[in-house]
Amino acid sequence: MKKIVIHGGRRLMGTVEVSGAKNAALPLLCATLLCPGEHRLGNVPDLRDIQTVLQLLETLGATAVNDQGQVRVNADQVVSVEAPYDLVKTMRASVLVLGPLVARLGQARVSLPGGCAIGARPIDLHLKGLEAMGAEISLDHGYVEARAEKLQGATIYFDIPTVGGTENLMMAATLAEGTTILENAACEPEIVDLANALNGMGACVRGAGTDTITIEGVEALQPMDYQVMADRIEAGTFMVAAAMTQGDVLVANADPDSLEAVISKLREAGAEVSLGDDGIRVKGPQQIKPLQIKTSPHPGFPTDMQAQFMAMLTLAKGTSVIAENVFENRFMHVCELQRLGSKIRIDGKQALVEGVDQLLGAPVMATDLRASASLVLAGLAADNTTEVSRIYHLDRGYERLEEKLLALGADIRRVSVDAS
Ligand code: UD1
């Protein structure tokens, strides 16, 4: 078991490179199931979730080789259509094999993901969409089974703009007969990345990045050769780290277009944010100003940045209000932030964060991926020592986080719990 130990109070300075986006790489890797051949995907981050999806592809019969972020998947042989419980329960995004498997092989059997730390997160909208495309859906011993000899194009309206649902159905529709229109689709940049890769494979996807996506089904696809986009959430996390340590950090290769809400809220908090060809530079203010934040689907403020902003706002001069509108149980970092001396009160979907002058280091426990990032950020700004345990959550989604922060001047290290 490892933990991260931080001696806070250092200003972060310098340049940091962001890795490839986890949330783009996962659907892209699932899309390799759509057609036989050797697929190539570059800029794939080295993360636990990536290892899980590669393991899943191998369970299905594909072969995968990861050579320092250059991943080759051979999908000639897909001999199984079952995504087993053991893999799906460790990573919900495993359900993204559903659409590609039904589209290519006419059937899929995928374990239901069940609840997760940040809420119920059902997949009913993925299933409703596949049903509208002519798939027969049944439930068997905790598994969803979907069958369709040939999927048919359909017009599908999402009650909620779901990222995974939009990706699953977009992939399924590439090989369907006729035209599929996804209405009230999610607009996240990772969906645009997936659409670009699919079009490179010979698919015909239009409108990705807007709430209406049209997919003309094609007879066959060819293997992908694609570079994963930069991770906007990792970028945003470094930007907050700079802002809350009165730092001055250039987040190289961050894409400002995918971070508009984050940039705008950082400026409102008093940070100086400049956009250049080389990335996004953030200079932290002397004093953080309080904010009103409401998470919502893209282009709104991302729920995946809520915990990090909360860590920053614990040090604001005044009271901030954060409304979490995407997931129902995404305030688990609050109790841990309180251990560092922050003043936060939860009122239903809202958290009221009353800024304090200083946080005081303490042992804390990560509860989910972005929550763990918020604890690291708080530790960077806190007095004395903060120890973050259960960092396997962090390793799901941040590549070499402590190394990157160390290079920016943080006093941070990963230690074995026994050795400490
Ligand atoms: C993706 C991201 C995750 C991010 C989330 C919201 C990946 C791998 N994960 O998760 O990091 O926090 O988008 O930006 O890309 N919902 C339903 N029924 C469904 C599907 C979703 O009710 O069939 C609800 C969910 O419970 C949630 C909301 O819709 O309240 C949004 O979820 P969704 O966009 O699907 O999130 P994910 O794709 O799971």
C-alpha cells in the first residue's frame, strides 16, 4: 500500500505537460472492437483504467500491446462478447464495449455496473437507445444481454445528455443500417475526439460537439490510427494547483477551447490566466475570491473539476456556493477537507464553503478519483504535512501526478505505508 506525503506551503512554478485524456482514450480503445485489423492509438496515458480496458479487450479475444503510450490493438479475433463483472465493477467505462460488440457481432453480454462511489449512475439510456435501434435487451444474472442481427438507424432523444450513452450509441450507429440521429446528445470534447477517430476509420459522423449528432451507417470500417487529445481535467487540476499556491505555472499543450468554464471561474477567483500557443499560463492571486459554481454538462462547469475547485475555495476570502447537478453523491471529499480545517456545510445538492485563512495538514483518505486530486491540492496549500491514503483512486486517472508536481517545486512523495 502506498500513500502520498505532502509538506505544503510551496509555490508551484514552471511548466507541466498534460498527458492524453483518460476519458477520451477509454472509448477510443473500445471502438477498436468495431472492426478487424491492427489499430494504433498514440498519446495513451499510463493509468490503471487504461490497463483495465486493455485487459477487457484481451478477455474478448483482441490482443493489445502498450509501448509507452503507443497502443496497438489487433481486433481480428473477437471470440467472446462478455464483459465480466470483475472488470466492469472496477471500471464503469467497460460498458462502452456494448455498442461496438452489438454493431460488429450482433450480440453483447455486459455486467451491469451497479452503484459507484459518486452515485447510482444507471445505463438505462444506453439500453433504451440500443432498443430503439432494434436490439433486444434482456437481463440475466446481473448481466445485460443485447442482440440484433443488424442494428437499424433511429432517432434517439436522451432524457439526460449522457457522455457514455452518447459514445456507446455513436459507435453502435456507425455500422447500423441507415441514419441515426442522437438528440440532446452530450457535447463533451471527448465525444468530438471519438467522432474524429471514427470518421478516420471510414464512419460518417456529423455534429459531434453539438447536441444533435447524425451518423450515417456504413458497410465496414477500417482500423484506426489516432492520437488521443490532451486531458482537460488533468490540465484544470494543475491550473487550480497554481492558483491556490500563488504559483506561476504554464500548463503546456492544454487546450483552452475545452476549458472555457474552468478558465472563466479561475479568472473570477482572481487568478491571471493567459492563453498562448504553448499552453495556458496561470498565476495565482494573493487572495482567492469566493465563487458560485454550478456543475452541468459541457460546455457548463465540469463535475470532474468540482472537488478541485472546492479545495481552492476553502481558502477564499468569503463564502462560496457549489451546486453539484450531475451526480447525486459527489461531496465525499468534504469530510476529508474538513479534517484539514476547512469550513464546509452540505445542504442537499449544495456545498457552502466558508473560506479560512489557513488549512492545517492531516492524514486524509481518498474516496474517488477527483476527490483524491482535491486532497492533494489542499495538501499543497496546507501548513505542515498531509498524508493522502488510498491513492489507487488517483492512479486510475492521473499519470505520475506526484512526479509532475515535484518538478513544479512541490514537496511531495509517494511512500510505502510500511516504510513510512
Ligand atoms: C463520464 C465521465 C466522467 C464524468 C461524467 C460527467 C468517462 C469515462 N467518464 O461518465 O468522468 O464525470 O461523464 O461528465 O468519460 N445517467 C442516467 N442514465 C444513463 C446514463 C447516465 O441516468 O443511462 C445519468 C448519470 O447517473 C449521471 C448523468 O446521467 O447523473 C451523467 O452521466 P454520464 O454523462 O453518463 O457519465 P459517464 O459517461 O458515466
